[in-house]
Amino acid sequence: MPDEQPLTLISGGRRVDPVRPAGAVFTIKDVAVASGVPQPVVAQLVPRVWTDAGWMYTAEQMRHAVRIGDSIRDGTYLPPGE
């Protein structure tokens, strides 16, 4: 984010400040590019965090998306609940 203002997480109805630099800083586009998974699939399969800037992803959520992308490509992905 160009303005570098802290994001605010909404967690269980309460605000948690600040979350930068280790918090939710990746956009859905960032996650889709890193994982090789289309944005609509990322939105359905990867947990995300609501911030003042909108839906964002943490580094751990980014790693989760990359693992999903790898398993989709190698044919081992099982959707949740299967």
C-alpha cells in the first residue's frame, strides 16, 4: 500500500491494531500470482482477513494458497470435506 498506514483487523467483532508489517498485506492478485491459482478459486479456498483496505491475506495464508496451487497442479488436491 503506497500510503503505508497501519491496517486494522476485525477479529470477532473487535478491532486489533496495527497489523503491519507482519499482518495482512497481500491482495488477492498477489496471492493468485504467487500460487498460480485464479482469483475466484483463491477467494473460495484460502482464508482471508478483513482490513480497512478490504480483504487481504497474511504471509501464512499466502503459503497456504501456494500449497493448494502445487497440489492442484500435481493432481493431489482434495477439496475441504473430502
